Amino acid sequence: MTRPFFRLLPRLLTASLVFLAALPATAGVAIEHWTTAAGARVQFVASRGLPMLDIQVDFAAGSMFDPADKSGLAALTRALLDLGAGARDETAIAEELADIGAQLGGGADTDRASVSLRTLSAPDKQAVGIDILRSVLAQPLFDASILEREKERTIAGLKEAMTRPDSIAGKAFWAALYPDHPYGRQATPESVTTLSRDDLVAFHARHYTAANASITLVGDLSRAQAEQIAEQISASLPPGAAVPLPAAPAVGVGSFTAIAHPATQAHIYLGLPAIERGHPDFFPLLVGNYTLGGGGFVSRLMKEVRDKRGYAYSVYSYFAPLKQAGPFQIGLQTKRSQAGEAIKVTREVLERFLAEGPSEEELAAAKANLTGSFPLRLDSNRKILDNVATIGFYGLPLDYLDRYRERVDAVTTAEVKAAFARHVQPKALRIVTVAAD
């Protein structure tokens, strides 16, 4: 009976050592920061546990920078970056990455466009991966035939989305929140049809520059090696200049938008522009929202709307901070005939929470959940990369991750009530329904 155990002992010891080596990543993340000679901001975290290197390069090149008459340009530009660059066509890029066991990733969202590379840290593998990354960032081909293919694919996706009530509601919600701001613009089949190769080339030249870039490296590197790689990447880019932001969105007045649809379930969104990244009210809002609608089955919205009345299988709320004031949103689905009552109850729960704030028991439970689950956000290099890239792009404090639990624990009920009062005004709520009677 003892022999199998002794055979397993070396593996158990190895597993224990790996676990212990991973503990510092959950206890704290040492972020080093500097600026390259070309003007790119750099964040670096050394992680020697695995022979891997993760790099992400972020640009202020999300959909908020789409020209008013060219919605979809940022996303399409990003989509074509790794479909041919420099001397490589899309097949050559895919084959070379496969040969070295590397992966390119990334995408475009509201604020930023990103390109990421995961590669082995062995010098021969790493060099090829970085050369491909530099080429993709600085020398995209924007091949005309591939552009037409991707436009057709995008248009087909947009048309399909226009048949789904959840997608219709989401687009209408953002348009209602930001009627006079780029956040509210939506790509359409018509806007994508008009996009030309010249549009992509001009957008790339304007936004994919060193001054507009944030480079994040996590992995098996020394500081000197990280500096060398960051310089190589930023030197490949034109210097450029930081892209100015549009005027901040106004909270404005409340509105109600009802969209007809034959679906059996009504889709309902309520919200308003609320908070930008780095705002000092973020932690009180985060902690308070756990009690309101972010805590799953223990949240007030779930208890009142789902458990007591059976109006919805799921109801939630969250804050989504962006470069400029991102949304506060409540969402649910219910029977068409119950939509009015569901909205009424949802508003009552929100207004009662604004008046009372969380109880001391609710506050303690929210803090315990948020701090207890936080290490899971840093239990891999990929997750560390995501978090540190966000810190770098949005200019958050370098000790943001180290102080996260401390700042959550410091929140008081009075701070929750005051923060919600500043950012969530019931009279300013935009309400969007699709398929409600």
C-alpha cells in the first residue's frame, strides 16, 4: 500500500513548490513602470514561474474615436492588423506562430484597441514572436480582398444581431445613454459598407503611434530584457501624438424607449452615464452595488424581483467605468405582460437602496466576497496581464492591485450612500424595453 504513495511523493512535492511559487502573485503584484524613448508607456511584471512571455500593446483606438460618419472603423482596422503585415500574408503569420507555439490575440472595445502576444520566453521563439508583433502593429497590409471579406463578415454579423432582442436592446440602451457622445454611436451595415482602405490606413496612422501606446509585459524576463523589448516595439511605431478625448458625456434627463418585437420575453435595461476609470468613488460604488444587484442571489434586486415576485429568472446591476463616464446599468428579462410591474419594482428597490444604503450585515458580506475572491483575479499570467494592462492604459496607481482589498475594507455605509447619491439619480435614468406589452 505504501509503494504508490512513495512513487507519487516527488510529484506532490513538485506540485507544492509550484503552488508556493504562485503565492506571491496573489499576495501582490510588483509593477515596474517607465516610458520608452519614443514615448510609449510601459508596465512590466517579472514572473519566473513559467518559461512564458505575455505582451499586450494598447492604443487609444476604440470605437469612441470613430468619425461620426464612419462607425465601425476602429473595429475593422483592428480586425485586419494580423491578417497580413510586412512581408507576411495572413497564412504566413498563422504558420509562423504555430511553428513557435505562439498566439496573437486582442481586439477593440469602446476605449481601446489591443494586440497581445503569448510566446515561450526561449530567445529563438521569443524573437520570432516579437518580430511578428512589431510587423502587425506597424506594417499592416490592409489587403483589399481581405478588407472586402471582413466587411462582408461584419455586415452579416450586424444584420444577424438586429434580429435578436438582447442585441437590439443593448444598442438602443447605449444610444439612449449617450445621444450626443461617441459612446452612443453604433456600427451599422450601412456605415461599414462605406469604409474604404484609405479610411483604415488613415485611422491606423493617427492612432497606432508610440505616443498613443501602452505596452505591458508579464513573464520570464529581467528588467533589462523588458526594456529592450519595449524599445523594439515602440521604435517600430511612428512617434505620433496622444489623441485628444471628446467632451465628456452629460448625464442629461431621463428617457423611455420602447421597441416592438415578437419575442416572448421582454428585455429591459435601466441606467445612466455614471463614472470614469480612476474616480475616487469607484470603491464605494463597487461595494454598494454588490448589495444592490451585483451579488447574485444575495442582492436586493434578485430577492425582490425574482425570489418574492417571480418576475425574472435573473436581474443584475453593475458599474462599467470607462475613459469617460461609463454606464451604471440594471438588466433583466421578464414576460411581456409583466414588464411594467417589473420596472416598477426595480425602481422601488433602487430608490430604497439610495435612501438607506446597505445594512452593516450587507456591507460586511459584500466586503468579504469582494476581498475573498480577489486573488482569483491574479492567479495566472494572463489575468495579471489583463489587470496590469488596464492599470497602464487608464493611468491607475501602480499600487492599485496591492491596495484593492484595503480600499474595499475601508468603505463605510455613509460613503456608499454619498457615492450613489452623486452618480445615480433616478430622474435621469434611461429605460429601454424590447418586446414589452
